Amino acid sequence: MKKVITESALQAKIIQLANAINQSEKHSKTPVVFVGILNGAFMFFSDLVKYIKFPIEIDFVRVKSYDGQNRKEIKFTKDLEIDVKGKHVYLVDDIIDSGHTMKFLMDKFSERGAIHITPIAAIYKENLVIPEALCILKYSQDSPWFVGYGMDHEDGTCRNIETILELDGK
């Protein structure tokens, strides 16, 4: 495994991202909800919301879309407990890969009346489904599998590593 970013550089990029969000919401009167996508986003989500300087609601969803590295049907295993109608939703994930999971959630929250939905990811892999997102790191689709900082290996391990690693030979 190869370290992609140091812990200090990762934290600096998170602060920079939070500052950009703080600036964009500076004069907004629209209520804001940050939604973390479990399990992968837990570390990134926690670090990010610590630096948000305006009132927010927080909730979590969990969806199942992978079996190891193989995609399957997307479905909720834990849905929101708060209403997103009339609110700006920041949807935070560990990685946007194909974009299908993020698109699924954005469509669901739009159907529920969210005014605006902004995707955020620690890692964004360029794709045609979600053409842009706020992110820490950006890669092409043919990039390797990543673990750590909430992202897991096929066997469910490695989420607790404090930075992002690239798997060798992937």
C-alpha cells in the first residue's frame, strides 16, 4: 500500500474545503443539512463539519451498492430521520467512483424537496454521472482502489487508517 496524502496535508485540504463552504453560505438564509453517507464517510464527515462555522443540521444515510469491488443494486439500509424539504443538502461521501450511489441519493433528496444538493467526497473519480463535486483529491476512472480514512478493503478492514492509501497492484 502506498500513502496518497499525509495526514497533515489531508487536514489542511479539509480546512480549505470547509472555508470555501463557509464563504459560499455566508449570506444564505436557506437552512443547511450535512448528510454523511455511512460507513465510508464517517472520518471525512466528522473532520469536515468541525470547521463549518454556521448553524447546520446533521444526519446520516447508509446505502448498499457494493459487494467487495462489484457493483450491485443501490438501496437504503438507513434512511434520513430529518426532513430535507426547503433545505440545502451537502451530501458527504468517502469516494465518488462511478457516481451512481451519489446520483441515487441526489435524486431521492430532490424528490423530497431539497432546494439544492451539493456532492462532496474525499476522493472524486471523474465520471459522466456526477460531472463535478467538491473534493479533496481528484482522479481519473482508471485509478486504483483506495483504502483508509473511512474507505475499506474488500474484507471490510482498513477504514481506521488515518489517511488515504492506494492498494498495490490494483
